[in-house]
Amino acid sequence: MANIFWRKELAGWRPALTLGLAAMSAQGVFILAGVFGSYWLGLDPAPFLAAATACLALQMLAALRYAPQSEDRSTPRSADGYFSTSGGKSWSAPNRAWFNEQLEHVVAQARRFDRRAAVYAVEIEGAKEIAGKLGGEIGEKLIETALQRLIACARAEDVVGRLGDDKFGVILHAAPSAASLTQSADRIAENLSTPYVVLGHRLTVGAKVGIGLMIDRSDEAAIVAERADTALYHAKTQTFPRYCVYEDWIGSNRREQAQLARDLSTAISARRLSVAYQPVVDPSGDTVVGVEALCRWRHDDLGDVPPVKFIPIAETSGEINALGEQVLRQACRDARNWEKISVAVNVSSHQFRGSGFVELVQSVLDDSGLDPRRLELELTESVLVSEIDDAVAKINRLKEIGVRLALDDFGTGYSSLNYLLALPFDKLKIDRSFVLKSESGASGAAVVHSIVSLGRALGLHVTAEGVDSADQHQFLRIAGVHSFQGYRFGRPMMAREISERLATQQKNFHTEGAAPCCTGGRLAR
């Protein structure tokens, strides 16, 4: 197990000290041989003894000179704010200053012995939200358990410390190969993401790891730590992999993202974001039965910024709640003008886990006057993994309001089937990746058929996303999909264009004697 202090390792002694001690031993043998030789030859041994003693004294001074610089790890350097594998406190405040001191020592040793030190910056995702909902005692116990897992993952010579409420650091004396570094980081993230049982609560959190390395012998400890933090920031903006190794372009990218985050905050405050709507159609492909609300941001200098770029920034900067509320309110106001069709709104995991989300939905429905049965909230597996008990309670309250729920991106997570069986979803959305795979061979088509069959067997409405071609549409229609969404049926458009399309559709239905209907809800098998 790794300790939070230096371990006792004779192997770390400076080579010069070891050689010096060996030389001193050899010198002692030489002195004795010289004395006996002098007597044997009948010579005065005094001059020889004086010269030999002087040489021995110089060698002893040299050895003592290097001893303080050797990697003596026999004395523990404990500090408040860290867990010790040898006992002691089970919880205390973070202590970044102590960690930085240890890093400076390791970097100095690495520079002296011509090797590279490295730092893992590790963050537990969702821990703060759990502590806020379930109380500080559970939050502290969760972090303590996570740190013990991290210590178990580290090597014996590594230094492990706590840097913040939900952040840890690991110092590596000598960085292994790049492959070993990333494999270890992935193993740490996987281990820390395994569900916890804390005081009777089953908790699931995420973990991300940033890796900072000494690139040059002149690198200071602060630079290495900053690289790890920068890599961690980048790792948090991606779903996979769960780690990131610092590179020069990441530092530049982080500065750009920091500026983009400031611009996004300004845009949200000034309500300069807009909402576009992509049609959802029935099996014929002609009748619009619903729309999905999609946030859009036109930057003054950069033009249209894609959601895949600014949504993660909103989540990491804490702006996602304000952004999500604006989209939800705008979508419900617009949908109030469209009869008989549903409006789907994506819900971020950060927004869902926040306090007051159910109350927000109720408030928006009251203010807009929209029938709750026409609002569909799309949830992904990531919304559900932090604290399943709390998620179930919120979902049940939303169902009581009358809101419909869709499990989005079905099949891309690890436990989607469990959630589908345990929670009262109304709709299953097949991820676009499976739609693409359905054209690649029999196995891809079989997977899609299985998903559709499962959804229909459970009485769920099944929607396919990313349907862009006639062949895809035909295959999915034959497979039994209830509704479709993709460029084949319409790109995202503004509310005015949706109104015009619905007006045209209504005229056609009047002529043909039919009427559109809102889809959703559990269907008859």
C-alpha cells in the first residue's frame, strides 16, 4: 500500500554515498596492510599513518556531505489533511500545501537522478451533490472510502494526498512508460467509479484523472502540478477515456475554453441563446408527432458554436442549470402554440441531480400553461448513476405531475437495461450509433431488432434517432419502430418554421379526413 509519507527504502540511497562507504571500508584494509608492511620492512609507520588518516577523513566528509541529499525515506512526514495507511485520522481537511512540499522534494530528486516525476490529479464526480443531499457524514465517509481505494491502487513508493473537497493527488517518483501511466490512470478511474455502500446508501460516482509529467529537467514542481490540473480539466470535458495526459495543445485549449466559458456565461445572462426544434415523425415519415428542443448559441466572433462543445463547458463551469432552465421555459412556451404534439427536452445529469429540479418543472408548466402530458424529459444513464434512491424518488414525483420520461441513448451505457426495467419510463430512444451499425452487417441489424422487441415487450414507445437515409427508415419501420428522428425528416429549425410545417400538415389532414396525434406513453403490447 502507498503511504502519505516517504517509505523506508535503502534502494533510494544516492549512489555516491554507497560508493563512498565502500571506499572507506577498502581504505581501512589498506591502512592495516600499510602498518604491518612498515614494521615488516623496519620503516617508521608514522608518516604513512598520517597520510592514510587524512585520506580517510576526507572520504568521511564526502560521505557525510552526500548523506542529507540521499533519498532517505525512513522518517515519516505526515501532515494534517491526509489519510495514513498506518492508522490515525479517518477524516480531515485537505492540505495542498503539504502535498506541494512533497512534490517539490520528489521533483528535486528526479532532477538529480535524471528521471521523470509525474502527478495524477484525481477528481470524484458527483460527490458534492451526494453530500449536499444526504448530509456531510455520508459525504465524508464516501470520500474516505474513495481515498482508501486510491491508496490501494497506488504503488508502495507513491505519495497520496487530498487536495480539495473531492480531489486527490498521487505523486510518482519515477514515471513508467506512457502505456503504463494511462493504464494505471484508467484502473484508478474504474476502481473509484465502482458503486459504494455508505451507511446503507448505494452510491455511484464518476472519476476523472489528469496526468502531468516532468517534460524537461528544468521543470519546477508547480509546473508539473499545473499540467496535471489542466489535463484533469480536459478529461472532465470528455466522456471517454476517463483520463487525459497533458500536452502543450491542451494548455492552449484550456485557455480558449476558459474564455469560451466567460462568453457563455455572458450569453446566458443576456438570454442570447436560442432554441431550435427537430421534428419527430410517425412511421410514414410525413406526419410530425413531436419535436425535440435543442439549444443553439451564435457567438459574436466564432459564429455557431456546436452544443457538443459548449454543453460540457456549461456543465464544468456550473452554468448548466441556468442554461437548462432557459431551454425548458422556452420550449414549453413555444409548445403551448402547437396542438397535439409533444416537446422533448434533454436534461443534464448536473441539472437533474441539483436540488429543486422537480419544483422547477412544476413551475415552468404552471407558468406556460402546457399540458404536462405533452412534455417529455429525456434522461440518460448518467442522470441515474449518482444516487439511485434519489433518482427514483425524483422520477416518481415527475410521473405524478404527469410528465412523460424517455431513456435516451439506450444501449450506450453499462446498466441501461436495469434502469429500463426498474423505472417508469414511457419511451426508449435508440441511439444513432446503433442505427448506423444496422447497415454494417447482420449483427448490427440483430441488435436493433432486439432493442425494438424489448421496448415493445415492455409496452414502451420506441423512437430511432439519427435516421438520415431511406434505407434506414425502411429497415427500422419493418423492425417495429414507432417514431423517427433524423435529417431525412427535417433538420433542427426555429419555432416559426415548426408552426408553418404544422399548419401545412393540418391542411393536408383536413383534406384527407385524418388528424395527428401525440405519441408517447406505455403502449399496448
